[in-house]
Amino acid sequence: MTDTDQHAAATDPALLDALREHVQGSLPSTIADLSDLVRIPSVSWSAFDESNVLASARAVADLARSTGVFADDQVEIIRSAISDDDPLELGQPAVLAVRPARNGKPTVMLYAHHDVQPQGDDALWETPPFEPTLRGDRVYGRGASDDKAGVMTHIASLRALHAQFGDDLELGVVLFIEGEEEFGSRSFRTFLREQQEHLAADVIVVADSDNWSTEVPSITVSLRGNVTFKLTLTTLEHASHSGMFGGAAPDAMIPMVRLLASLHDDDGAVAVEGLSSYEADVPERTEEQLAADAALLPGVRPVGRGDVLSRMWFQPSITVTGMDVPSVANASNTLLPTVSARVSVRVAPGQAATDAYAAVERHLRAHVPFGARMEISEPDAGDGFLVDTAGWAVQEARTAMAEGWGESPVEQGIGGSIPFVSDLAAQFPEAQILVTGVEDPDTRAHSPNESQHLGVLHRAIASETILLARLATRG
């Protein structure tokens, strides 16, 4: 059979109808399984109970076995060391399931993560964060979308694939569900090195991104990198009465506010020399659309310059994500001796995260006011990524999305960061990487009232199922 004939078989109308029928008929059980995963508070941060992450890994392993694609002994829960310096300090548990390819068929790796962000302030949630709640066409809960819906996209697609191909399936499948993506993927590189033989694939599908809308799919073609660190300024040996010494002695808040303000210009654009932008065309999005999508309050103006999507996809941004200062309720009339801030820098694709970190550090050291003592600690950096859209796998994905969604996909950048994608590319340079997702502009991942649009979930599963079927019939 020729390659062309095999592709014709993969897109045979009867096969497509059977795949779609299985996905549709299985959707209630898929949503039920997603809800069960959401009930497990699998926050991977060190301050939270890691037994919940293990419980989540066990649930995902059971789901992998339920697909019929893997034998029981082909599914493992694995914890790798965070670094070679301390082999006893382990990362959070990942799930790895491997079905080898047969008769020259390609191998596909399916990636998602089962850990979630902390829920934050429970009072900001309209329903309990770990009790999945259906309202309209969305199911609400922490991790309902990011990324337990990604997990279930893979599981449901494999179930549909097995229903059609059974034991005759010759496609190689690697299911890799990470357990600490939300905590910096600390053991990721060790895991890749240790499991390199099992993880090797021709195509890697990363189901952890966004879609253009609830009706139009996207293939993510660029990701910004990320640099985070803790910035601490100290001016006094101890706190002092603000009335006795204020106006002469600098409390730590004064230089902190001035230093953080120096990171942006009057338009709100990043003002750090050495942070670069990436030049590429972007679809049009008005500032009015941005205001609606980002929920700007009336009268609040967008920041930055240039095309809206260029600002979000291809320009650097700097955000102060937290500060260690007394709360308003506990504020006293004292000069603060020390103030700390958590700073997050999104790095334009194409610039190394280490270079961006060096540029920000130079800026901070050059601009610290009043001789305050400055310390930068807990740095973490991850590179951005540019997808090669010329490969055959991208074309297969475009076709599958058009068939699964009924709309052609938009190629879009993402302002967020998935640093491990560059690690995958470095470890497996011959693999073609596809970044897909189940989110939409109103998902609110990482925020209170995170939700998964069930129509998007349905169409994402249908698309991935068709993609896998096409790969399974590829020569």
C-alpha cells in the first residue's frame, strides 16, 4: 500500500464516522473521569500534601490501563531525582505508559500534567475549587482545564483508537503525564535522561495550551520563555518608629517601589535594556477586544506599544506576582527594614532565558535607590520555543483539527511559558512537536473559577483521535 493510499484509509468517511461516534458516545464517561480527577487536590508545590499528587498519579495510571492500549506492566508511576547532586530528593510522581511501534509505524508521545496550581483564596470561588460543578456548558474546578482536561483528551482519544483498531494497532504510543509542571518541572530533565529510550518518538503532542475561541481551534507555534526570582531590599537593621525617623531614614518600601517602577516606561512597556522582542506578523486584535477578554475595568488603559497580540506573544513582559509586606490589617506605624517581591519575566521567543535574566539583573543593580542592600535569590529560568511548521506532523494536525472541529486551526503564539518544551526539543531533536490544548479565552487557568468548556473538550478529543488514526495508518 502506498503512503497516499494509507492516508486515504485514515480519512475514510466510515472510519471518521466511527471515531466521532465513539468520542460522542463516551463523552459522559469522559466527563465523569475528569470530574474524579478534579476532586483530587493534586497541588505539587512543596508546601502542600504530596500524598494527593501520588493519589492523582495512581488515578491516571488506572485510566491509562483502562484505554486497552497498554498492558498492565506497560504502565508505571515514576519519581526521578531533582538533580544528580542529591539523588534522594525526588520530584513528584509522573505516569509513563509505553506501547512499542510495530511494522515500521511511527511513535507518538502524548504529554499532559496531572498536578494543579493552588486554589488561592476560597472566597473568590463561586463553587468549591475541588468539587467539579457543571454550570451551562462548562465544568468548574481547579485543574478542570489546566491540565486534567489535557489528560482526559489523551485518555479518551486512546480509548476511541483502541475501539477501532484493537490489538491490530501498530502505532507506537508513549503516554507521559507529568506530576510537577506547575512547580517548575524540577525533575523533568532527569526524567528525560533516565527514560530517553522509552520516550523517543517521531511526534510529540503537548496538550497544555489554548484555542483561538470555543469554536475555532489553534496550533500553538510560539511560546515565551520565563524567568522568576525573589528580589529583596534591606535598608535598616531593625524596624523603627515612622514618626520619629520617617522623612530621613529610608524604609525598604521606598526603594522597592522605585526600583520596581523602573522596570516599565510611561506606556507600561518593559524598559530593561537587553530584553529583546521577536518580529513576526500577528492577527489583528483591537484594544477593545483585549479589554473584554482580560476583564479590564472601565477606564483602565492597556499597557505597552505595538500590535496587541505582538505585546502578548512576542514582546517581553514583567509582572510582580507577590510581595512579603505586612497586611493592611496588621500594619503598624513603623519603617520596614526589609521588603521582598516575587518577579516574573516573560521572555520573547528566540531569546535565551539566561540572557534575559542577566539583563534584568544588570538593570536592577544599576537602578537600586538610596544604596539599599539588594539580594536576588531563588532564580528559575526556562526558554521559549518556536515550532517548526514545515513538518508533515503539523499538516496532519491541521487536517485532523479541521475534521474534528469543523474549522481550520489558527496558528497562534502564546504569551505563557512551557519551558520543558525546549527541553523536549533538545533531548529529541528529530521529533516533531505539536502544542495543542483544551483551553479557551475564558478558561481562567491558574485563577479562581477555572473551567473547562465541554464543547471544546469534545472537539479536542475528536481532533486528537483523528490525528492518532492518521498516524496509525502512516507508512
